[in-house]
Amino acid sequence: MGPEPADCEVLVAGAGPAGSACAQMLARAGLDVLLVDRQDFPREKVCGDGLIPDAQRALARLGVLDAVLARAAVASHVGCVAPRGGRVEVPASLAVLPRRTLDEIVRRAALEAGARWFAPARFEAPLADGNGRVAGALLRLADGSARTLRARWTVLATGAAAPPLLAAAMCSRRAPSGVALRGYVRNEAMAGRLRQLEVVWDRSLRGGYGWIFPCGAGVFNIGVGSLASQGGSKPDLNLRALFASFTRVYAPARALMEGGRLQGELKGAPLRCSLQGARWSRPGLLVAGEAAGSTYSFTGEGIGKALESGMLAAEAIAEAGSNDAGVGARYEAALGALRPRFAAYAHANRINDHPWLADFVIWRARRSPGIVRRLSGVLEESYSPGQLVTARGLLRLLLPVS
């Protein structure tokens, strides 16, 4: 007997940046794509909302950058603040747009390209054919009923949560790489004072950092993150206590909270980093986005590489035509080519674990335009962040750089 008829050629589970980017690229290539998500849209997503250059390049490829920038708060610098109070302004092309809006723009672009939409529907388990190849998914609907959808390919882009990966037999590590907590605060009085993105290191932040990102109209995304150097998240970490420490030690954060109004609750989320913690493919299924570990360690930035991984998954499937052999290998090779960059960010995460490194780098950058250019290159992906914290790199920082 041949395979059962498919409900779609490609089922994409998860409509965040990775899933929607994948769905758009596949629909552009003429494939019948069904995009599903456990929530209807628009919906909130816990994130810092910062769009650095790699995210903007990916959004440009998807044809939505202008629409995003029209809604975003655009910035030209990120202020890096060291534990001892030193500060350096690092130039870059930056923007901030809440994920509720960003993800809806990217999702709508996928639908406009021809992808179909089905939500709310939670991925519960893969379907398998007689050879064990994934042939679609079992979905759980909002009323508790089940729905099976058959597909030639399934792309799992369900984010950092472990259950979908476990259900698909793709999880190699349950624990996340890190955790983050963020809130939105409205404080019109601070709008003129906090115009750029701010990232703050302090010894009280326990292997992480705090941030304040202006969203426009007197609203700010404020949060804290903690990223483990090896393996899973730090044990017994109280994110609310970490947030309280941030507002205690950093005066602008304290002023923002004391004079502002929280828009909703503080919300936390796990992070999966460094392309670790999950298998990337099995016959009939690819894993993309944060489910595959697409968030950078050290910075916690994940939107750009989530978009990129979704597009790589789409390219691997679309290029196969009617021949599915080798799709997984092509995708793994493309994603694997990004490993050295992720490894460099994981190495640079030493700055979060050893705040004196942030003091040293920022102290030198305040005295050297060349070092500021290197830091800008980290944001632009033209300079490896790992070079900042090697013994040789630290020695180089002591040398005059014009």
C-alpha cells in the first residue's frame, strides 16, 4: 500500500518567527503549507523585543522589514553599562518592536504568500507511517478534541518548551539554557531620558544582565536574563529577586519602575541557546527556531537566527522537489555551518559569569574608538564576540587601537 493522502505538503507547528518564516518561504516556492499554533494571533511572547542587524536582514529577505520598522522604535546605539558604572555607546542599526506585533506581521506575510492557517491547535505528537517516518501530527484543539493532519514534511518550531520536543523524540536535554523575565512599563517622563537600548551588568545579577529597551510612546521593555555557561539553567534562580536586584542597583531602572505603570504582569520564559538540546532532523521532520536552540548565549538574542533557521528548513524542503532523500542532511549541514558563530557567543558568555570582564572591556572601549568598532562588529556579526574574552583577546584590548 502507498502512503495515505496528505492534508498538506508541509505542516509547520509554531507560528513564531521561525515557523512563519519557514511557511512563507515554502508557500513562495509553491508548496501547500499549513501553519498551526497553540494560540490564536495576535498573542504575546516573552522576549526583549530587540531587533539587531541579523534580524533586520532576515526580515528584509521576507519582505517585511519596512512594515516592521514603520511600527518599531528605531535606535542607533546600545548603551553598555559595567558593574562599576562605566558606560560605552555602541553604534548599530537597532529597533524594538513587541513580539505581539512583530510575530503577527511575519505570520500575515506567510498567509499572504499562500500558507493556510489553523489555530488554536497544539502539537501533541507526530504521526508515523509504517516505516517510522514522520507523516504529520496529532493536534489537540481548544475544546480538548484531537485532530490528525497528514503531511509529507513536518517542521517543529514550537519554541523553548520541552514537551513538544519530547513528544517528537527530538529532545536531548530537557533543561533550558537560560531564563528571562520581562515586563512593559509606561513612563512618559522617562521617554526623553532613555532613548537608546541599555544593557547592564552587575555582580548582583548572577551570571546575567538587565536591559531597558524603549518601545516608543513612553513604553519600555525592561527585564533580566540569566544564561548558563554549560548545559541547563542555573539552579534555584528566583527571577523576581533578580529583577528586584536590577531595579535596586541601576538608578534608571529604579526610576522607570517607581514612576511608571506596569502594562500587564512581569512574565518569564525559558531560553534554548547555542544550537544545543535537541536533534535537528529525523525522516519527515525538521526542528527549527528556539526549539533547535537558535538563541545566542551571552546576548540572549534569538529572533534573527530563529528566522534564519526557519528559512534554512524551507530551503532544504523546497530544493528537494518530489525527492525527500537528503532533506535532513541538507538542513543539518546548513544549520551546522552556524555552529562556530554560536560557539563564539557561548564563549563570550564568560562576561555574564565574570562581571569584572565587562568592567575591563567597557573601560578600554571608553578609551578606544577601535574597540567600540569591535563591539559594534559583534552586533553586526562582523566580529566574533569570543575574541573579546580569550587570553589573547584580552591582551589585545590593552594595546592601542585607533
